[in-house]
Amino acid sequence: MILRIVVDVIQAYIVLLFARLILSWFPMSPWSPWAKVVGALARVTDPVLTPIRRILPPLRVGGAAIDLSPIVLFFALEVVLSILQVR
């Protein structure tokens, strides 16, 4: 029972992380309703992403930078899920 709740919470977090990742690709006015959604998603995901960003800085590609921390977090969460679901 508790294991199922933990798995469900991790899966919900993955959905929130994916939503934040997709929404970060679009420019937004700070006064739009979507800005509040992105802000709420940032408050939920940043506490986990920030330590990863300290260890793994963005990858510089020309004038742009690619943040690899969500990829690392997706991978880590999937590993945790696979370990939890085996038991």
C-alpha cells in the first residue's frame, strides 16, 4: 500500500516535470495565466533540479545552453521506479 503511494507520487512528479519542460520552450508574458502555472511548476520542481544543476552546469552550444538536469532527473526517477516496482 505505502509502496503504491510512493510510486504514484513519483509518477505524478514525472508528469509535472515533463509539463514544466514543455512549457519552458514557449515565451510567456509574466501577466499571462500560463505564467502562474509555470511558476507553480517551478516551485515544485526546482528544489530537486537545483542541486543537479550545481553538479551538472548547462551544456554550452554556440550561443545557447542546454539544461541537462531534467534528463538526469527523469533517468534517476525511472531507475527508482523500476527498483520499487520489482518488489
